[in-house]
Amino acid sequence: MKHTLLRLLASASAALAFASAARADRIELTDGSVVNGKLLAADQGQFKVETKFAGVITIAQDQIKTFATDEAVNVGLKAGTQVLGTVAATGSGIAVTAADGQMSASAANVVAVWRPGEDSPAIREAKAAAEKLKRRWAYEASAAINGRTGGSEKFAGAVGFKATLESSEDKLMFNAAINRAQENGNKTADDWKAGVDYSSFFTGSAVWYARTELSKDKIKNITLRSNSAFGVGRKLAHSDTRDTEVRLGLGYIYETYTGTTPDFSSAGLDIALLNKQTLGWATMNNTLTYTPAFKEFANYRVLHETTFDLPIKSGDFWKLRMGVNNDYQSQPAGNAPKLDTTYFSALILNWK
């Protein structure tokens, strides 16, 4: 009795194993070897098969002679035909048995295979392209406060805000900043600026842009400065770790001053280099602009800024920004210095 029971259990186990093997999809390769598993999908010349011995593996389509499935799958051919049915191996390729008939083809003519209830590769690509084109907002707020009391009184504070609406095809950026500082009762910084910058990537590397900025600086006797420009640019590098862009355009500068300095306005050139690079431990941003005036070519302005953003703990929510800003005006108003260099650090809050 005991031996009979053991034989029955062994037979049942063998039957289950056989049934399991029979239910597996079968992929026959051009070298004669066979892979048994579950055919998950096929697309762009790659077949993904889930196996018990190696998990999910990828097989190049040109290495596949034929294949068969035990369940109905969607099969797409080069001619554009799509059929839902079980696949059987034939001497010349495959035969797909559908509810209303049978279709034969070579394995090389199969362009896609996907499971029922899942999107076809074409639909997935269309959804991915649409998702890539979606514009998404990202926000950044910054604050920096420094002070000292005792032998001397010193205070410096700066706040900034930036909002960016970006997709794979264009980017719109709004920014604003206020800077105040005084030492022993004397103001050493009192300025603000606000601007808009739009760029559109009309080919893989070509860009057109338009920007405008308004600013005021009481220390430099600037009542109002308006700087607008438009032009074209080129992406020298564009990847997840580096984005480098050069710009060349036409601009218009308008400045009014306090005191006896006459107002100034002129068309001019707008030349810029923008670079963003991930260094692993930090993100580096570099900006260099040169804006000479046509009316008086010796009257120009050079702006340079380099910053390093270091994430605090993990993620990009909080960052510490350290940097240097150089503002050179070839013909400043009054007795203001030509070069103004600022070293700064700020706490940055990012969110989306």
C-alpha cells in the first residue's frame, strides 16, 4: 500500500512537471538550441523571455528560427498586420491561430509581440513621446543672511525665486532676486532684478531664444536698466549629466541713472555661454554673457557667474549653493567701480 501511494505521488509530480513544461513557450534558435519560458514581449529586434533558470533574458531576433506560445499573444508583422492568437512553430517560421483563421509568417517578419491587455510597442512609444512633450513646472527659492555685531555692525541678506516650465522641446523661466547689505550704517548693496527667458529647441541641437530683464541698483546709481534680446543658439552638449549652450543674438539696452549721468539706450549684440554639469557630488552652473552696444561699442557689460549646488542629505529638495558673481561695466555711471565681484552662499529649496 505504501509503495503504491509513493508511485501515485511520483506519477502525479511527473505529470505536473510535464504539464508545466508543456505550458511553457518555446523559442528555437538558429543554432538548434531551445529556450523554454514565457515570452513577455518582442520589439525592436529583441525578444524578452522569462525563464526559471536565469530570470528574464533578451534574445536577438536574428538568432531566432521560430517560436511557439501556449497562450494567445498579439503578433505584429512588418506589413502592418496585427493578430491575436496562439503561435505554433512551423518549418518556415510561425503560424498564428486566431478566432477567425490562421496566419503564417517567418520569424524575421515579426516586428512586435505583446501580451493581451498590454499596450502595443507603437502605443507605448506614442505615450512616451506625449509624456516627453509635457511641460512641467519646477520651482526654486533661495535665501542667504549674514550679519555681525560688536566692533562693527554688518548685515547682508538676499532672497531669490525661480520658476521653470520645461519640456523636451522648450523651456520658459521666470526669475527674481533682491539683495540688501549695509555696514556700520552705510548701504553697500541695494538692488533687485527680475527676468523672463524662453528658449525653443526646433532641431536636435539648434535653439532660438528670447529674454528680457529689468533691474535697479542704487549703489551704482542705476534707476532702471532694461536688457532684452533674441537670437539663435546651439547645444554643444545635451545629456543627463551635461548641458552646454552657446547663444548669439541682437539686444536692446536702456539705462536711466540718478545724478547728472545722461540716460543711455542702444541696440547691441547678445553673446552668451550657458553650461550645467553634474559632477557626482555637486551640480555646477556657469553663465557668461557679453553685451556690447552698437551706438558705442566701447560701452559693454560682461556678466559671469559660477555656482556649485550641493545636496543636503539625500535628494534634491534642499541644497547648499556656493558661488561667485562678476559684473563688469566698461563705462559705469558716476564714480561706480567697473568690476563688482560677489562671493555668496545660500540655502536652496527645490520643489515640483
